Amino acid sequence: VSVDPAPQDEPPIRAVPVRTRRARGEAGARRLVYDAASLLAVAVGEFNTRGYDATSMEDLSRAAGITKSSFYHHVSGKEDLLRAALQRALDGLFAILEERHAVAGRPVDRLRYIVRRQVEVLQSELPYVTLLLRVRGNTDTERWALDRRRAFDAAVGELVRDAVAAGEMRADVDPAVAARLLSGTVNSVAEWYRPGRPDGAALPEDVVRSVFEGLVPRT
Amino acid sequence: VSVDPAPQDEPPIRAVPVRTRRARGEAGARRLVYDAASLLAVAVGEFNTRGYDATSMEDLSRAAGITKSSFYHHVSGKEDLLRAALQRALDGLFAILEERHAVAGRPVDRLRYIVRRQVEVLQSELPYVTLLLRVRGNTDTERWALDRRRAFDAAVGELVRDAVAAGEMRADVDPAVAARLLSGTVNSVAEWYRPGRPDGAALPEDVVRSVFEGLVPRT
């Protein structure tokens, strides 16, 4: 699997000392702590709920419970937050391709491993991956993320071609179509999976089994 | 397969006589003809490109090449257009469930038939199905469409359970998960399929084969 290294960008959110703020009307009773990571989590939640385009800095600061001006102390604009969130999802996915079982072995076994790990990353980084999957390419940041997604899919597509060439995957389905269906199936999990579902632990293996062995039992 | 009948709503777009308008600056040379169906097609294109929330009546009338006031002669607002577009996608999908091979035969064969036909409807009604799949539930119309999608998925889910109970589908994947993966795989086609692709004709069968037989050859 050959993949371009992720660009070494400036981190889009400045590392800031943890800031505290007294909750309104409860003098000193409760402190709301916001650091870059929790601001990011709040922003991703808003983006996923309202859609990125429809989310204003006002919406974000309201959701975080801080003033717009303190929000601007942390980030220069909402695109910073979008980029940080997408970077997190992409880092999680690209790291899989470097893992031992993704780089060595029969192509089909490497694919099985990658699919299982993709589902695991989707489960653990659900809001970030969800945001990534909804990106449409309206801004430079979104176009960058789409390019990175395409690079990931191209790496998987290459493995599918290798597996088909080696007779490890069926040749009567166009390898390009097979690769798209494979990633489409994995990504569709983000549409309905929610943390804490009882079937969560079995899910990665269920997806692998369904995709590679099919839904009809082998006799 | 038991399905609630689609609600018999008023058609959201009034049937209007075809209206003509002279293109600006080309006195009488060319007539742009707009009827309800072509307005709908234009609107769906804008919704899919910009996102429904971000599309204004101004955007729609500009895309249609008519004034905002003539646009309002046809429809009372953009939600009318959204509803008509979603209804068209849903009608296409629900009609499948009434077809002969969807109602008679072994559950697994009925499922194979439904999956193949779903892909065909997705191909022929791509913009409408794409819009349906992106609906998030921000308005009454979107919530109605989500409910209808859920009813469709529930009908398919019931068939999956029947097929598993009959030993026609694998029991080592949770039937609820299998049903979601099945519909996720089919729906993912809307993300990349474009009319005119050379693999278009083979696609419905490729999807059926991948989903039911799996990507690894059976020996």
C-alpha cells in the first residue's frame, strides 16, 4: 500500500492553556473548563447536527458556553475547527495502513484486517469520521479532506486489484466496483452505529464476514 | 412484506400549463420552456449541490432562468419542491416491494430481487434518491421522508429475519446488522455512481453478487 504522507500542517488550533470560566449565576460554584480538545468535540457535534455551512461561530460559542470573543481567542474561525476535526479522522484511518497486518501477508488478508480496523476507528472516532464522510468540497479544507479520502480509497482499491489478480477475490465483479462497495459498506456504519450498542463489540467482525464471505452461508 | 401505504397527499406542485419565456436579449429567438417536472429537476440539482438548507428561492429561480415571482407562481416555497422530489424517490422504492418477485418466493430470493431493483431505481432516479439519502430531519418534510425510509428498511429487515430463520442467510451475523449493511451497501452506490458509466449495466448484478455471495470466491 503506497500512500502519500499526510501533509505536515501547522496545527490549526493553537495549544492554549486550559482556561476556566465561572458558570453564569453560580458564583464560583462550578467551573467550565475548555481546552482545545473539548472545543473541538463541541464544534464537531454542532457541525454534524446543523451541517457545517449552517453553523455560525455564534452557534459554536453558545454550544461551548463561552463568549464569542473567548472563542476567537482559541481559534481564528470555524474552518480551523473543521480542519482539525477532519485531520483527526484522517489520521486515525491512515494509521491503519501502516499497521503490521496491513502491510504484510496475502492481499485479501491485509484487506480483511484493514476493514476490521476501519470499523474500529469509525466506532472510536465516530463524530470525526461522520463529519469526514459528509464533506462535500465547498471550501479548501473540504477539498483537501476529499483528496485525502480519495488517497485512502485508492490504497484500498490497489489492494483489491492485487487480491483479484491473485485469485483471492472474485473476478466476476469489477475490482473498481468491489472496492467502492467495500468502502461504501464500511462507511455506511456511521449512519446508524451509536456508541454503547450491545452489538458494538461484534460489529467489526460482522462487517468483515458479511463483506468477504457474503450474507448467504457457504456450504 | 407489509408496508404502510404511501399517504395520498395533495401533489405539492400544482399542475400548471407549460409557460414560455423569451430568453433575455434574444428577442423571440429561443423559448425556455418550464413545466413542473423540469422545475423539480432544476431544484433537485441545486439541493444536491448546495444542500437544501443553503438553497434559497433566489438560487432556484436563477438556476431555472426565470424570475422569482414566476417561480412563486409554480410553487409556494422550496419545501414544496423538496417534498415532491422526496416523494418521487420514495414512490420508486416502495413500488419495488409490490412487484411479483418481491412478494413471492423464498425470502432470500425476494431479497436478491429487491436489492437488484433498488440499484436500478437508484440509477434511474439518481438525483432524487441522492436527495432522499441526505435528508437529516430538520423540517416536517424531512422527518416525513425519514419515516418513510425507515418503513422501507423495516420491510427489508423483516425479510432478512425470515431468510435467516429459514437458514437461507447466515446466522452468525446479527440479522439487524445484516439488514443495515445490506441497505448501506446499496445506498452507498449513490455516492459514486454517475449515469453513463460503462459498468452501469452490470452494476445491479454486481451488487447482488457482492452482498449475497461475498467478495471471496466460493470454491
